[in-house]
Amino acid sequence: MQRRSFIPTALAASQVRGANERVRLALVGCGGRGRYVAGFAKENPNAQYVATADVYVPHAEAAAKQLGATASVQDFRKLLDRKDIDAIIVGTPDHWHAAVAILAAEAGKDVYVEKPLAHSIVEGRKIIQAMQRTRRLIFGGTQHRSAPHFAQAADLIQSGYIGQVKYVRIWNYVNWHPDTIAKVPDSPVPEGLDWDMYLGVAPKVPFNQKRFTATFRNYLEYAGGTITDYGTHRFDSLHQIMGLKGSDAAPKSVSASGGRLLLEGAGNAPDLLQATYEYANFILTYEGINFNSHGGGFRTPGWKYYNAQGDRDMPNGMIFYGTKGTMVAERVGFEIYPEPAGRGDALPRCQPISVAAKDATREHAIRFVDCVRGAQPPNATAESAHMATNIGHLGNIALRTGKKLAWDSKTEKFDAPEANALLFREPRKEWALI
């Protein structure tokens, strides 16, 4: 049997897969998030794991045991030529996403890439080009796309239910102050870890536990900080809810303030980043804070907000401000608050709405398997994931340059050479794989 890949660019399918045939999977990057997503994909009755790969051998072996895979390797490249692998789930740190995704697609595999899609804007574009060139599916791990309540929110906003929306606010708050990410000294490389491969395209440095596993996200060498980690999901939902695709899902300009203001622990990502984006028809502001967890939105009693620590905080969220009402949205649901009475009875208003929901990582991973089989079209492509990821990259670049930058979404270039220099990082030569 051959298999079919749905490609969002309307390229003709080069292969067709039987609807009842199993999808043989491999997991590359076997840390906590990788195993979490891979475990949900396994719940699809048409999924079967064949192999796992991780630069840290104990992680690869643990994932193989969890997923029922018969093989585990340290170097994912050993899996690329295997004909018994149809698709790969990428759960590596951000700076490895592009290389794994592109090499897997070139080897004829379909690919699920965790968010953010890539470590840089240029890498993200290379992933899209690989998808188009190889006619393989590269599926973004932006699971909000598989949550029905976000689709409902999009219908309401685009129908004008809350009126004209000219201002949107997105925020991510978490309190790591003073020592949640305390520094630790460099130490010997743990047995079973290929540290040089872990660093990959990033600069070579001694092993440090804080640069490894979950806390790698605090280092700009391997990730983009809170704005690309937590923000990417909500930027993608912003585009979905506002009905923006392609070059429309990009701002015309960006400016940012903040920096590393309070945290003295491990890492170099900003602990405060406030960015303002001018889209064609509205303004977006973003707040990423790492020394306070309250956020600042409406809070519905009984709803279990992601990362909430108390009974009043709302650490992550989106607010759409319309002329008839206000929508507060998050992965746990959304609510609409009509504009209050006053200033004349002629003021148009909407009716209140409250929709409870849950995180859709499970549904998203299961759907990926169905997309590989040809049973469903992809709802989160490399293109949409790239446009969402770019918003975080743009904010980081604006902060680093200290300038208000004009952005051309068609050329993916700024109006400032110092900003364009940050669109891509030259890799170490031995790891220049793409």
C-alpha cells in the first residue's frame, strides 16, 4: 500500500495510503513533552510505534518502553532510511526542530513538529519549502487548532458578534523569582548523553544541567523564551479567531520593551517582554512576565486555568475588545461580556456567552495520525505554525534591537539591517545539516 499526504498548498498527492493501514511512527526527542504528545498519538487505533531517538540514551529507552517501540537510537539520522517508519513526531528542543523536520520530510516521512515550529524565521521558511518540495505533510503542534471552542470563537468574532475588534491583548505570566531557575555549576556530561549533538547548531559550551531538559527554554541559544514557548499557541489562536492566513497573519510593524530585569538565575531570556504589533486592521499587545503569576484577565469560578496557582490569577489568556462586547479566551474556554448599559440606549450590544473547554493536545496528536492516513485534512500546517511562531521571533528581535521595526511579510525582511541579521543564526559547521 502507498500513502497519501494532504498538502495545504494544493500540491497533487504523490502517494495514497489505505484508510485501514496502520501508521508506523517514530519519536525524535524523548523528553517530557515528546513522550506526552507521542502517548496521545498512540491512542489512535491506527498508530504503531517502531522506534525512538534521543541524544540522551536513557530518555530514548524509556520512551521506547512506554510506547511499545522495538528500537531506540541516539542519533535520529539512523531512522531516516528505514522503510518501516511512515511518520515522525519531533519533540526536541527548539533549535533542532528544523533539521529533524526537513531531513525527515526529505526521507519521505510525514512530520509532527512541536511548537514553536523553528528557532528562527529563516528556519521556519525552510521547513515550509521542504514541505512543498517533498510533498510530505509537516504538521504544527499548535493544538488549539483541534479545540472546538476556538473554532466557535472564530465564528463569533468573524460574524461581528462582538462588533468591530481593533485591539487584542495576549499575556503569559509565570513567577520564577527569585530562584526557580537558580544557577548551577558546569559538570561532567552524564553517561549516555551526546552533549555535542545536543548543542548541535548552537555554540559549543560545557555541560550544564540548566541547559538540558526542561530549563533549556530559558536560554536563547536553544529557544525563544516565554514569548515563543507559551505565546506561539495564542498567536496561532489569534490568527484563527481573526480569520488571518498567509501574509495577512503578520503585523506591519513591531516594537518591544523589557529585558532581563529581575531574574539572576540560569538563562538569558528576558523576564519581561512587552511587545506591540500593528496588524493591517487591529493592534495586538503582548506581555510575557517571569516574576509575577497573576496575569490580568477575567476569571470564571470553577475553571481550571493552565498554570494557575491561586483562585484569582489568570496567568495566560487573550482578550478581544469589540464595540459590542469583549471576548476572553483561553484553552479552558471562552466568555463574552456585553458592553455595559450607559451612554444612551442606542448602543448596540451582544448577549453573554460562556463555553467551557479543555486542552486539545490529545485530539491534536490523534488527528495527526488520521491526517497521515488520509482520513482527515490537516488543521495545523507548517504555514500556520510558521506565521504564529514568527510573532514571537519578531518580538524578540524588536527587543534586541531596541527599535520599532517595519516588517515585510512577503519578503520576510525588516527595514533595518541589524534586525535582518537576527533572522538566522549561522550554525556550527559540523551541524549545518539543512
